Amino acid sequence: MWCCRRWFLALLWMAVAGAFAPHAHAQSVTGTVTDSVSGRVLPLVRVRVKGTNQQTASDVAGRYAVDVTSLQDTLLFSLIGYKPQEVPIAGRSEVDVQLAVLPVEIGGLVVTAYRVQDRRTVTASVASVNGEDIAGIPADNLSNALAGQFAGATITQNAGTPGRESSIRVRAVGTFNTADPLYVIDGVVSDKFAFDGLAAQEVQSISILKDGAAASLYGSRAANGVILVTTKRGGIGAAEFSYNSSVGTQEPTRIPPSLNAFQHATAINNALAYSKIPTTDARYYTPDELDYFKTHSWDWIQALWRDPMDAQHSLNIRGGAEGVRYFLSGSLLDATGSFDNLSFKRITTRGNLDVDLTDRLKASVDFSSTRRDRHGPSWGINASGVQDWGQEDLYKALALRTRMVPPYIDGLPVGNWVEWHPGVVISNESGYNKVNWLEYNATARLTYRLPFVTGLNATLAYYKGYAEGYRKQFNLPYQMTVFNTTGTHNHIVGDQPVGLRPRSDIDFLLNNDGRDNFYQVNAQLNYVGAVGNHHFDGLLVYEQAASDSSWFEGQRNAFISPNIDQFVAASSEDSWVDGRQQQRARSSYVGSLGYDYARRYFLQTSFRYDGSVIFAPEHRWGFFPSISAGWRLTDEPFFKSKFFDELKLRASYGIVGNDAVDPFQWRPGYDFELGAIFDSPTLGLTPSNLANRAITWEKAKSYNFGVDSRFWHNRMSVTVDLFYRNTYDILGSPQQRVPSTFGGVLADSNYQEIDAGGFEVELGYDGTAGDAARPIRFSLHGTLGYATNRIVRLNEAQNIRKYQSRIGRTTAPNSSCFGYVYGGMLRTQADIDALPPNYTIIGVPPQLGMLNYKDLRGVGQGNDAPDGKITSDDQNWICDYDSPPLSYGITLGASWRGLRFSALLQGAAGFKRMMHANGRDIQARAEEASYGYWADSWTPDNPDGAYPGYRIPFTGGSSYRTSYPVSSFWLRDASFLRLKNLTVSYLLPERLTNALGVSTATLHFTGTNLLMLNDHFGDWGFDPEMNNIRSYPLMKTFAVGMDVSLKRRVQ
Amino acid sequence: MTTAKAVCVVALSLALSACDNILGLKDLDAIDDTKLWTDPGLAQAFISRIYADNLPGWSTGDANNSDESPGGNAYMYGLLTENSVAYWCIRATGCEHPPYDRLRSINILLADIDQGTLDTALTKRMKGEAHFFRAWDYWELVKRYGGVPLILKPQALTDSLFVRRDSTSKVIRQIVADLDSAIALLPAARATSPDNNGRVHKGTAMAVKGRVLLYYASPQFNRTGDVTRWQNAYDANLAARDYLASHGFGLYPDFAGLWFADMNKEAVFVRRYLYSQSAVRREEHGEEIGGVHRWAAATRPLDVSQGATGANRPTLEMVNAFPMWDGRPIAGNPGYDTLYFWKNRDPRFYATIAYNGAVWELNGVTGRRQWTYVGAESNNPTPSGFYTRKAVNPEDDAFQAFNGQTQWIELRYAEVLMNLAEAANAIGNTQVAYDQIIALRARARIDPGAGLYGLDAAMTTAQMQAAIMLERRIEFAYEAKRHWDLRRNMLFESLLNGTRRRALKVTLLVPVATWNAVRDTVDLDSTYPQYFSHQVINLDPQPITWQLNYYFYAIPQAHIQLNANLQQTMGWANGTFDPLP
């Protein structure tokens, strides 16, 4: 059904598109523009008819069409970074052109802060990617498409939930506060959520500003790097339509197995026996029951899992005439979840319009909107889940669901042994939880080219954004059926219903509405000028932004009927409302001054002066300067190299800031909380954090040294960056520096310090082979980033023991790297007898099957010799990194005529992962099983088991689980190398496209996460890229799609 | 050109002049600190939060650490480490309201309230409440750890913060002084009057003072048997009893129902609960609330519960502790039959224990019986063969049990009587002790017999002390009192060490199908042995080994790391602090 609906939609699009099929025109010339070396099609190539005003530009497929008065005219092709070319038409109607890269000009334009720069003149560390490079990847989220594309950016997807974004980190983490980079979309400071709302097809380019010099124009919040997104705009030329669609399906890369029914029952028996419970106890599974479970085991995940599907469609219209240029775009993403009744939809629209009002005055008006809808089940047990819409929670619940009970018998949900039923929740019988997000953005921009001073522009831009999040949750009680039980100890569920088990969560309707109003004003002066070989540029910006956000929610309980999900149908007796409002503002002054001599020596300085409402008035303003310099050796007369086409040295230094802490910590005051209940509930007031008026920006000094090179006739390129960053005045709570008897919660203070450093390398090779007329073109691009850091100053307790200190260590290991050092398993009595007398392991006397640890030291300050028992003071730092310091990507590309192939290998190395508490846990109760590897745990009959046995005496009540503490036993190398993306596309031959009535048509297949080439997590059964074993699994995706473009000929 | 230029200039100047204004925002839902002590509404909200933070509530874990229920392994098998008893917790490990944070709020009130403009009566009441809760907080610390640093004003960061522990006796003196201040400042409240709505009052403070002085006279603190401490305890409890009685407090006639009649005459120190979706929702937004509790969810059989893993499963020892209807113990009692053990028992037995076949109309189901025989229950059945039914409202369904609204009575009038009895007995006034126990047994509707309600006549002080401990064990079963009674009387070694807690395993003797046909109608009072057999089994897989140093617990390392001046308690690693003086 799904598939059909998607394809129907696709056909509909095509029908619409078909209405614009081109009319033949006698005097028109078409063709494709490609790169003379790589063979890549070149979009945005300006095509002019010599001696006339007639001009156009090539489209995304490199196709152009231009009307000529005579087939004897000459065409002029130009593109920044390429050698302009004059081509006589010479009577042809089809003119294909290959443009050569200018020897000294590489890569064309780069979007940097507040402007577009020629790649050659950039002296800071900037990485960028074109929209075309990611548009073909069927990621449901922009951030997921970026993995492996940038050197120096660590992009990880911690769970594969549809619609779930990846986290992006630029270089090494340099703070204990949020390490999210700053997102700027078309010059407007934005956020990750808005970034993830973009469709790849509307993106022109994405740049990452990595060092202080590049980022300091965004000074205040740029310490974690800046991600700049530019959306597509129109160009002069005939209207060009392009339609892209893809349909994909997903399946988990790995789902960690859990114990089957027999193993689970055996595990419970082992636990009971271990605790010396007599075998007459009713909790034991008797031999007849064990026999039954050998052949009866129900896998709940398998029963309820559905491989998700998604379909994407986008339509772009792009064009312009003299004085007006436009880009219009709309896209639709429609995804199903991994269980029934889960869905995610996203619709985006964008219109970017540029109008030349006069010779000097240009106006731009941009509109965009995004709508995201999520639908999921309602959870009475946990009413939140706004973000993950229940899917991940459902997965978690099912992952360890007992396999001794079938989910359904005769279509009735089974309530034996279980408290609630994921199947019923999935079926929506327990209600639903829907969330819609809506965003509208509009930007108006005036650019005025000032007279008298050539090269001086003034720009005034006003941006207004509005975002709304709306949630509606309707929760209903439901019933499960309890069946008779058989077996000696009644552990087998029979097929006779004997009663109902209600899950009597209250029925309620909850509405939550949050809205955010935001504006930004920029007033900007740009100058570019030259005197002979002396080039100057300057920039002065005033920027002001403010937001006002609020949320409001209400609920009513006790509904008259489960069929009416409206407030009017419920009692007003227990209804309530709640809400909050908050306001934020910033204002900033930005400036820069650049100079270069003969495009050979570059010097650039900049500053940003930022005011934040987060700090007290006298500490509110921060000044963030930077300086950078570059030297292009290849332009030096003395540098005569046949080998190098480009060699540039860059160095930069800048200061950037971060204010990502709770606001208003400088004001003393009180916060509302709930108070006690007397006759009725009362409100309470509690002291806020103890104010710190001196709180101000945290700052980072950032140094960067880089080399850009291109050689061997532009076939190879190498870029290397080295960086060092010292972040100081890092905001953090000094709570650890006062005794617990103080009693107050301290506001953050500027105290801590981190050093970070590392390097990035980008390598490229483009080559051809085979028949010169129809060459096979291939390319190899690699990125590699290494980043590490060291804590210099930290808020630590005064009487901490030396081994506990984090000073001098990396920030990467948090508590998951602090634990016991594994010292063998106590497999036999001899192992126990060998231990010192009165030996205890974290308070427990040694027992068979337990993990033992290394006795490093005694309890309490100064007792540094081993004390003959394992206590919390025997813990140590057992790993340096729990996130990868080294990440790399390799892109392999090849093309031959219309056929293109590319593969991205993504890898990470140098870090370890601690098994999460959920996986260090062995269960001994019926409702929930343990993970599959526990089947090989220690028992008297299996003394060589790979995993420990059940440890804590089993006395009923609450102690039916054993969670092993963090120790090196559970630590594994988490390095991996995977085939992240694989794309094969085929550009249909012209004969066929002409017959179809379109300009170009491309079919493509893309797969992501197809293969894990190397990792160490196989027997644990989960993907090392995931946060923990219980996280929603990472997904393999397969998608097929097509891109069609056509151009309307102007009569 | 000029227009465009003008636009730029105007826009720039507008923007520049606006910038100072746009940064002048404030936190819209925070209260400025200058307003607090001049606005009665805000001041009352402040004290209301002190209540919410400091009022004791339902505890499902306490029963495990005694002979009431199985479990409590760390305490019972000698496995406690320096970090185990983390009542004195630390924010860094996720504790929302550590003791000294609560004390800081109290100290802020006491330091600042007089600088405000609130009316005298309100000021007086709030100061009384603050003194009361300061005493309560230090009491909860000192009974666990012995002496702790006394912080009596809100410290500034410039004060000398690296304080030392004060002696146990000094802390007790401060607690008593604070309670005396509270007694002087707090208003009186008559039982069952509208002003007795859950706030503490003069009588609450007097009763708590009685409890504190009783503990302080008990062997845990009073190793030398100092009689003046018993005399002080007697005086305080007598004063409390007389004061409360004169204000309408007394024993609520219905022992089983005293939990369900909100603010009845027996409720001296209470935390009230109220289910509201609003509170639940705010909790999800990260606020800690105490609007509901999970007592019933944990205590009920899990087949008729939700969101809980089980607690308060009675041991056979606890079941056997209840006397017969005539007040005499079961041992040697002609009316007692081990198979029909439920017949003719102290009425408090039926209000406290659910046994195999007991009528327990949970979920409001008329005639519902509780089956605890092997295989009767599917979801984590009771390992002991019994359930606790005290304070479990049978009318509640599983959801209501999970969102419990039953009031918690931390200190009921019955305890004042028992505290008085114990102190009186210790100073040789045995008759007063008799009177109090008899009052409880009369309320329980035990057969009076010749007027002694089954008590032995002419008991010695030691015999009477044992009788008092038994009466407390029965009367306050599962009310988080037994562990503390064993501890303050240092009874763990003599009563429990070397023993194992036991359960009653009930086995069904007939085929399930046969049984199912008759189970709802069968008269168990006459035919029980046809259907069931009993077997006594151990709940403890190993003997109980309570350790001597548990009478004063170790201070968790985290505090000592923050402050090298804090000494560890003697008996624990690096321990140098003597908790006795």
C-alpha cells in the first residue's frame, strides 16, 4: 500500500511536470558543460551570446539552452575559477563544452561569515560542501547527510530513529558546556532544529568555520565552530524545473538479541540456585516447563517490527530575466516508523527572489516555511516523549521483553507476567501523541551600491521568524487478558482466558502549544577596492536580535467516551493549565579589514563586540578580535615549479566566546516550585542559585596553521590544518569547591580551562583513464581529523584523592570511563581461597561467578597501599576517550558517460565504549529478559562462561537484578570503519530524454550504512556508533530515485 | 541615492539607540529577593516549600532493614560501606534536596524575616515552623551519623566554610533548643479543627521533642544508662501527651481506618498527599513534588498493581508476633492452631496482614480473596506467603495505588503514649507504662479479660521494656519504626544476628481445575487442610550479621572530599570522630 501511494504521488508530479514540456525552437542551442579534468557537470556556468544581451546559465545537470538569432553566433562560457571560453556555434544545435580549471584558481567561491570569498584569498580554516554533493543522499535529516564529508567535523548518529538528527561537533570539544556549533542560515543566527528542517535540495552550500579567524566574526558563540548554510537563489536564464524523488526502505544494522524463553527460564533458575533458595520454591522453572520453553519462545520485536519506509519529493524552479531572479522550491518527506501507527512528515517551501530596483539598489525577499508532523502512541506511564515520539521507548520495551509469553493469544493481548503491553500501545488503543512543528521565516534585504566610492556597498536586512510547536496527546486505559497457567509451577501460559488485567492509567487529553518569535536586523557596509596590486576589503556590521518564546499547556481528565478526543467531552474537575514565557536579546558590532598584495600576501583582521542579556550589565559585553595571514608561494616569481599549481600557507589567531549557560545567574532571587499540600496544593518558593554578578563570557584563544596545495596538473590536492585552542574562563559550577554543609547552589563562575589541539588533512585525486573520447573519470577524496584536549583547570573538591582528579586528562571520559580494573572472574573455589582473608568486593564477600577487580588502594585519604579488599577507592580512570579523537572519510568516485558511482567510507578510531548499565545487568524476573550474551554466563555447570553469574542473594522483593559496576571488563575498543553511503546514478542518454520530453533525467540508487567493514561489537550485537545497547538501532537504508529537469524555452 | 542612504543612516541610528533597551530584559518568572519578606503571599510560599522539602513521607524500604520483611541485604548481612548510608546526600549525585540545602532555606528565613514587614502573628508562626524543621533536619542526621556540623545561619562564601563536626550532645542540645523555640512560637491547634490542616503546631513540636529525648535516653546514645536522660524523656512525653489530650487529640477508634480519615484526632505530625495532574506534569518538567506516593503500588500484590516491584512482604516472624484476641501470645495458647493460624487473633492482625485465603477486596471487588499459594500469582508473587494490608485502601484501583493519596502520619498520638510508657518504665513508673499499652489494646478491641488485656501482671522493668517493644512492633508495623527501635535499643545482635527470617510456603493439594471450581465459595475456616499444606522456609539464604559500627553510620566520602575537616565516624575507615559524647 505504502509503495503504491508513493509511486502514485511520483507519477502525479511527473504529470504536472510534463505540462511544461519544452516546445521546439529552431534557433536554439543546447549542451552540457563539464569540467575538463573530472568530467563533473558544471552548474551555474554563465552562457552569453557574444555581442548580445542574450544569456543564460547551466542547470544542476550542467545543461544549458540559449536562444540565438543565428547558428553562426559565438557563445561565451564563464565560471569563476575556470578559464573563460569562446565557442563558435558553427551551425550546431548541440554544443558541449569542457571548461578548464584556471591553474591558480581552485574551488571557486566559499561562503564565509557575512560574505562570499574567493577560495584563493581565504586565510582561515574553512571547509565547505556543495548542495549537489549531498542532495542525492536519501537522509531524512540534513545532518545525517553530512557524515564523512568534512575534515574536522565529527558527525555521529547515535540512534537510527526516522527523523532523528546526527550530532555535529567541530574539532575537539573545548568546553564543559554545550559543544554545539553555531548555525547560521542565510546570514541569520539559527539553531540545529531549523538546520535539520532544511531539505538537501534547497541548499546551495554548507561551510564550516573551524578556527578563530574564520569564526570570530560570530565571536560570542563561535567557540564551537560555525556552520553556515546558503540556500539556492535564482540566476538569469530560462525557467528551469527540476524534480527529485526517491523511495527508500530501512532495516536495522543490528538488533542485539535477548535470551530466548529457555535461556531466560534457566537464568532465573540459576539465580535462585545461586542464592541458595530451595528448589521447592515456586519461582523455579521445573523440568517440564523448561522442556516446553525449549520449543516455545516468542520474539516480540520480530512480531511487531515493521521496516520503515520513506519517500521524498522535491520540486525546484529556478530562473530569472534581466532585473529579476527567482528560486522556488517545495519538498515533501513522508516516513513510516518501525512500528505500526508511527509516522513522520516534513513539508518545506522556499522562495528566494532578487530584484534589481535600480542600477545601484537591489532588493531580495526570501520566504521559507517548514512543517514537521509526528504521530506516535500515547504512553500513560510516561507522558513525555515530545522528541522521540515513543518509537525509541517502544523499541527499548520490546528489546528485552520476556519470550516466555506470547504477545497475543487468539488475538487477545496477553497480560500474564507483564504489567503493560507494547502491542496494545502500538495499536493506538492506548491513545495517541501527535506533534506538529511549524516555522515561517521571511527576510527582506536591500543592497545599495554607493556612488563616489567604487566598491562600497550598504546592506540592510530584516529577518523575522516564527516557530510553533503543537502537541496533542490523548491517553486511554486498556485491558489485557490473563490466561490460565500450566506446568508444575504454573509458568506456562495456557489458552483459556481467566480474567482481565486493566492498565488503568487515567484517560486524559493534553494540549501543549509553544511559540517562538524571533527577529534579527543587520546593517552592513562592505568595501572592496584596489590600487594597482594593493587590494583592500572592509566590513562593518551592526546586528541586533531578540526572541520571545512561550509555552502553554492544558489538560482535562476523565473522558465521557474514548471516541471524543475534545476538551468539551471531559470533566473540568481535574483540569489544569501551565505555561512559561522567556525573552532573550543580543546586540553586536562586527568589523573586518583585509589587505592583500597581488593576491600573494594576505592579511585579514576582524573583531566582534557582543552584548548578551545572559550577563550583568557591566560584564555583558565581550570583545573578540582575530588576525590571519596568508602567502601564496605559487605566485612568487622565485617559485618556479612545474609541479605545484597552487601552494598557499595560512596562519590565524582569534578569540571566540561562548555563553551557553543559564541566563540571569547574576541576579539574586527565588524560583517558583510546588509547595506542600495542606487542605489543597500550595505554591512554593525556593532560593535560586546563589548569584554571581561577575559571571561573563567564556573565551577561547584559537590558533590555526594551514597549507593549501594543488599539484600534478591540478589532479591532486592536499590541504593540511594544524590547530591549538586554549579555552579559559569556562563557565561551570564551583559547587565542588565548597563543603556540602554550605547548602546553597552556586551560580556558574568563570574558572575552568581546557587546551585542545589536533590536525586535519584533506586529500584529493582526480584522474581519467581509457578512451580519450569517452574517458573513465575517477576520483579519490579523503578527509581525516584528529582532535584531542586536556583539562587544565577544573572545579574539583579540595580533599579529592589524586587518582580521582580529571585535571590533565581529556574531557572525553566522563563517568563511563571511571571504574574498576578487571582482575579476573572467580570461577572456582580455588580462586576464592587465593584471596586475602576477609576479602570483600564492594562490600560483598567473594562468591563464585563474581567479577573480581584489582586492589589498587585503601579507603580514605592517604591510604594508598592495597588494603585487601575492593572498595570504591579501587576505581581508576580506565579509558582516555569515549568519543573518537580520530575520524576519517574516504570518497571513491568514478564516472563513465552517464554512469556515476560514488562510495563513502566512514571511520572512527582511538576510543572505547563502556557497556551501558542496561547491558551490565542480568535479570532474574519473568517480565524482562537479559541480553543474549548472558547465555554464556558463569554457573557451576559452566565455570568457563564468558560473563559473570548472578551475584546478589535472591531474597525476593526488589533484588531480582544484578547490575555490574563500571569496570574494564565491560570496556571495548569502539573503532569502526563502515560503508556509509553508496550511490550509483545513471544519466539517461539524450535520445531517451528527448523522447520523454525532458532536458535531463537521472536515475539513482543510494544505500547508507550498508556494510560494517571493521568493528569489535559483533558478539554484543549492537553498532559501535550507537550510544548504548538499548538505543534505537542504527538503520541501513536503501533508496531508489530519479531527478528530472526541464527547461522552458522562451519564444 | 539620497533616500537609500537615509534609510541606512536612520536604520543604523535606530538600531544603535535601541540596543541598550533590548538588553534590559529580566527573568519573567523569577522573584526579586527584595520582595520576599514584605509580601505575605511570597513569604508563605517560601515556608510552604520548606514544608514540602522537609516533611517525612511514606517509606517502602524501611521494613526490609528489620525483621518485618525480607531484603535489606546490605544492613542485614553486614555489607554496608562508607558510602552506603547516603541520607546525607549530595546534589552532584542527583539528590534534589540534600539536608544542608534544606537547612540553608530555613536559616535564610530565620535570618531575614525580621527585616521584613510581615505582621507579627505570621512572622511568629513562620519562625516557629522554621525552628521546628531545623530541629527535625538535624534530628534525622544525628540519629544516623551522630554529631554533624551545626550551621545556624545562611553562610556567605566569605565565611569560614570548612567546618568540623559538632559533638552529638551539642547537636541534641540545639535540636531541643529549636524545639523549645518552636513550642513557644507555634500556634496551638485543636485536633479535627480547620486550623489543623497539615501544618505543624505546638503539639507537634512537643511530641517530636518527646521522641528525640526518648531516643537520646536509649542505649544507642546512652551507653552508660544516664537516668536524667530518661527523666527528661518522661517529662517531655508527659507534657506532650497532656497538651495534645487537652487539645482534642487522642486515639482514633478505628485502627485500620486511621490512615483514611484525613487529619483525624490521632494525626499529630502528618504529610498530606493529593493527586493532581498539574503536579504530575510539573514533575515531568523536572520539579520534585510529593503530591502522590507509591506505597500502595509497592505493597499490593503486583498482579493488582502497576509501576512497582514489591515491598513490605511480611515475614512469618512478624505474623507470629501478633497475639491472640485475648492479648496473650500464640505460643502455648490453646486457641492457636498453626494451620488455622489466622483464627482468633488480635484485631490488628487482620488490619495488617493478608494471608492465603484472606478476604481482601482490592480494586473494590466484593468478596475478593487473596491467594498466596504456590502458583496462585503470576507476577512476582510474594516470597513470604503474606502481604501487608496496612494503609492500603482497598477501594483504589491500580492507577490510584500508583498515585497514592493516603496521608502519612509520621507521629501519631499512639506513639506519644508508647514513648511515655517507655520513659516511665525506665524511671521505675511501671504503672504509667501499663496504662498506655492498655489504652492501645483497648482501642484495638482486644479482649480486656481481667483488665490487663493479656499483659502479665507485675512485670519488672525489663519485662515491661520487652512488652513495650512488642507492642510497638505490632502497633507500628510497617510504619518505618521497627528498624529504628531495634537500632536505638541495640537489639539487632541479640534478637536477629545468627537467625534467618522465614516465610510460610503454602501448597495447593488438589488439582488446579478442581480448586478453581470451588475457590470462591469454599469455607476455609473449616476445610483448609483439605486444600492446603504449610511449610516453613527460610527467606534469608544466610544468617543475619548486623555489625556493631552500624549504630552510627559512616559519613559518605563525598562530603569528606569536599571538606578535609570533616572527620569520619569511629568504627569506619579512617574514623576518628567519637559519636558518643
